Amino acid sequence: MSRELRRSLGVFDAVVIGLGSMVGAGIFAALGPAAGAAGSGLLAGLGLAAAVAYCNAMASARLAARYPASGGTYVYGRERLGPFWGYLAGWSFVVGKTASCAAMALTVGVYVWPEQAHAVAVAAVVALTAVNYGGVQKSALVTRTIVAVVLAVLAAVVVSCLSSGAADFGRLGLAGDASAGGVLQAAGLLFFAFAGYARIATLGEEVRDPERTIPRAVPLALGIALVAYVGVAVSVLSVLGSGDLGRSTAPLADAVRAAGVEGLAPVVRVAAAVAALGSLLALILGVSRTTLAMARDGHLPQGLAAVHPRFQVPHHAELAVGIVVAVVAATADVRGAIGFSSFGVLLYYAIANASAWTLTPGLSSIRLLAAGGLAGCLVLAFSLPLPSVLAGAAVVAAGAVLYAVRGGGTPEGGRSRRMSRG
């Protein structure tokens, strides 16, 4: 039975999957808490998060072109830094992104049926796990529709706010409520929004011509998301101001109401749920592919490395991820999940940048980006709210202990199997 995944994704679908991961998380889930942390420094925090994300994106794209296998930084860390660092990246990703999946599922529940948010969240996880089970190409088609709807609604929000009499561009400047610590914390929270481009890299084994496709798709997805984020942040901040934005639980809906466009608020709520569904869909894809790669190498049960003979997807990994996410979504708190996820994912990208540093010692520009990304990830990770840092550090430490107890898995077998294919 084949253990290979089908290469079916071109540049367009790869960009769409990356966008599906980003636009759902950041705009609707992280903008309010980030404004609460940074105050009038929100746009500075957004710019810092984007800069760190760009460094990470360039590192991930270069590494994914060199190692076009499922697993993302789990593979890169293993090949460039050694088995332990690859394992730690994979562990941080799976744990952090499982929390992201739960946060996105709960976002769907809060917008669709607030009184039964946990039940709706579990139903969303079950439905999207079934979609992913049918093959990555079906997932890409669903994500394409979701992204188109969400971007259209975001454009309507931007136009409505900026063209209204409630917009005051004086609210965009820095004031006394901004601080360096607040900007750093906001950047760490907003990084949760930018991390979706990693889905393109973790799906490297399902991308056509990965050496060309991935380096093109990653910056394209990040650039489109950044334009959308800046437009929405500027428009909402100009209408609500940093104080009201930081206190709002549904900032885009509140902004269109303040702009006098009441009829758009229900549409925004629907779009928020749809965006979170798109993000959840792509997140489950990414977590299951990293689970597949770790199972191939013996760090997780070998049964999770199975590939469906018809659909050519890691069906055991997808089912396992779906079950775990459903359990977490039934019990978790969405705000805590965002901070916990950001800590794990920032550590994951720190390892990606360290791996990229080893690729091209003769190219100072690439090394400069990798160094900036590494430093940025570590600073933002430890600038997050203290409970998120403590919980994240504890879980990462537990993963390291598990690695030592289990004797490091069997990474040599996994490496030789994939390198023989390359």
C-alpha cells in the first residue's frame, strides 16, 4: 500500500489554503485582545508581528523548497539541527495548533449560537474532519469559497467604516496609553493571525513542483493577508478608537454599527463564523500532516502514519487530531487558547529560523532574515501574558522529557525513507 501523498496543489490553491488559515484567526479573534494590550500602539504591534512573520515566511519557503515533505519545521529541524530539535518543533506545533483548532471551533460556536458554543464547536470539528478525510483537493475547494466570502465582507467593513462620518483618523496616532511592553504583547497575540502560511509548508508533500510553488505561494499569501489586516485594523480603529476596540468582543460588528451601517452587522457575524471554519479546516490539515511525519519517525504511534489507499490522505492522523480537538473544544476557553497557541507556534518558528540559518552561509541577506526571525520569535513568545508563557513552557518541557524517556524515537529510519525519495 502506498505511503505517499498525492501532489495536487498548485500555486493558487496553496495560497488559498494559507489565506484560509490566516483571515479567520486574526481579524475576528485576536484584534480585540491585541488592542487591549497595546492601546493606541495597535498598528505598531501589527507591523512588528508582520515583520517577524515575513522573516519566518522566507525561512519556511526556502526550507520547504529544499525538503518538500509533510511535516514542515519538524522535518527541517530534524534535517538541519538534529532529531531532538525536529521533534521539539513538531511537538510545539501539534500542541500549539491543537489549541488553535479549539479556539477557531469555539469562535464558530460563539458567533453561530453563543448559548451552545461548545456543542457547535464540536459539531464543526466533526464536519471539517470529514471534509479533510475526502482528500486535500476537496479541502482546497471548500477553502477557496470561504476565503472569497470573507475577503468580500472585510472589504465591505473597510469601505463602510472609512466612508462614514464616525471615522476619525486622529485615533490612529500613538498616545499615552501605548507602551513597549504592550506593543510586544499585542504583536505576540497578532502573530497568531499570521501563522497560517505554515500550512503551505506542512502540505509540502501534496504540492506540485514544490521547489517553485512554495517560495511563490508563501509570500503571496502573507502579503494578501497583511493588506487585509492593515485595512481592517485602520478602519475599525478609526471608528472605535483603541479603548472601545480593546473592550469589544465583536469589534468588526461593533465598528459597522458605530459607522451607522446596522444591516451589515449580521453579515459580519456570519462572515466571522465562516472565516473561523476556513481557519479550522486548514489547521486540521496542518496538524494531521505533522502528526503523520512524527508517526513515520516513531515519535508518535506508527498507526498514525497510515495513508488511505483511495483518498491518499493520512486518515488515521486526521481522525486522531479530530477527536483530540473535539475534546478540547468541548472544555477550553478561547482567549486562553490563543495565548497558549501563540507560545507554541512562536517556538516552532524559532526552530525554523535556526534551521534556515544553516542553509546558505554565503548569503548574508538570508542569514539576516533568519537571525531577525529567531530573535523576534523568542522575544514575542516571552512577551505573551504570563499564564500563557507558563503553561506553554510547561508543556514544551513535558515534551522534551517524553523524548528523553522514549529514547528519541527512530528518526534515522524516517530520514532515510524520505531522503531516498528525494
